[in-house]
Amino acid sequence: MGLLSVLAYNWWVGAALAGLVSSPDGMFSDLEATGVPHAQIFERLDILAGVLICAGLLTRGRPAAGRRREWTLLMAFGVSGIIGGMFPYACPEGKDERCRSAEWAFQLPFHHYVHMVSGIAEFAFATLAIWLMWRRLRDAARGIWRTVAATLVTGLAVGYPALAVSYLADRWDAPVEAFFFLLFALLVGTVLCEPEHEAQAVVPADAAAADSPV
């Protein structure tokens, strides 16, 4: 379920390969806007990704206290994705200046703003989950999960300045958005795959006594 959720969440790869992304300056959410060709397919893939993320987390089970907040935040992330798929943009605001003007004037249908808020919530939940994971693992012994957490938090440090620049310049939105999709997909895989308890070598008491210099 985790693998399928990651594939569904990154439907933008198929859209790009199919030539549906006409400009790097648009947003992938524009492909889900009402009236855009194939929009319903991408909306349903968003819903499917969210359902699979939540189902995978529930199947895995609620973890111990140390990781419980990350699990809960990722559940909220999946629910936000479901809501975003159910309430698409009313128009492609990344490509249409009139749509953007109407958006800022609050002249668009309610579902447009629900999609906006759900997208912001996805970023917020995933970002906080990454931050908590990094804080939990930063002092751990060197290993793959500590490395992954460091990679994720470094991705945030690179991605958010790039997001701010692309927003202010109104350019290169698609590559920046794709970067975050990949980053959050890695987060999903990490939360689903990280073992509950690291294996620890137990030394029998008689072996310890035999090794004692006394």
C-alpha cells in the first residue's frame, strides 16, 4: 500500500511524460482544475494516494510514543490529500491571470479555496513530521534512518527558499512542486518502513564475566 500510495501521489511523472505539462511555470494542481482535460483522473489519483497512505499507516499500527506524532501528522497529510482531490481548483490559477485575480478577490467557488487550504495543510503536516523525525534521530547512532532524516530536513532547507523564489518570480513552479512531491514521498516511505525497535545485541552475563579483566 505504501508503494502504491507513493506511485499515485507522484502522478505528475506520468503527466509530464505524456506532454500534459506545457510550461515549467505552471503548477501541477492546474491539471486538476475543473474543465481541464483528464482532470478527473488526477483528482482520483490524489484521493487514491491519500486513502492508501492512511490505510498503510493503520495497517502498520500506531507506533510507540517516540514516533506517534509523526504517524499522526502523516495521517493528517493523507486526509488533506483526499480532501484536495475531492475539491479541485475551479480554474488553473497558475496559468490564468484572470483566475488568479478572481482568486485574490474571493470570487471563485468554495471548492477552489478548500483545495488551496488542503494543499497548504499537506505541506504543513509533512514539514512538521520531517522536523520531528530529524529531532528524534539526530543524536542516534549512525544508520540509514538517521541519514534519511538528515536528507529530508536538508531537502526542506533547500526546497522552501526555492519555493519562495518561484512564487515571487512566478516562474519554475512545476520543478519546485515536483521536488516537494518526491521529498514527501520519501517521508511516507520512511514512516511506513522504519522498524519499531532497533535490534540490540544482548551479551549473556557469563560471557560478560568471561571477558572481564578481573
